[in-house]
Amino acid sequence: MSVAAGPILATSFLRADLVDEAAVFQAPTAIGLDGIDALDGLPLDALTRSPRLRSVGIEAVGADTVEIFERTE
């Protein structure tokens, strides 16, 4: 099953250890103070440095990049 989640739902899935794969999109410029955090109440590295997930590749999507993470077990 695939879920496109906002910060609250993404955080809930991460905390419940239900993430098998994640795609992190990053633009070359910061949004600034009006931006919404990817995770609610957690830093992004809770996902990107999780011992349960590993990066399997980074790809350019126009001027942006997408990094794919997959479950390690």
C-alpha cells in the first residue's frame, strides 16, 4: 500500500515503524518561514538517518532531487 502523507500522518507512520519506503524531495532553495516541516515534531533526519531505512539512490527531477529510502530488514 502507498500513502502520500502530510507531516502529521508521516510522523505517525514513522513512529509506529510502518515505513517500508520513503521518497524525500528537495528543492535547491529553501521555502523559508512559510514552509511546512516534512515531519511533525521530529527533525527530517529521524527519517533520513533512521537505522531502519537506507538510501538506495538520489535522482534529479528537474531542478529538484528525490532520494529514495527503503527498509533495511
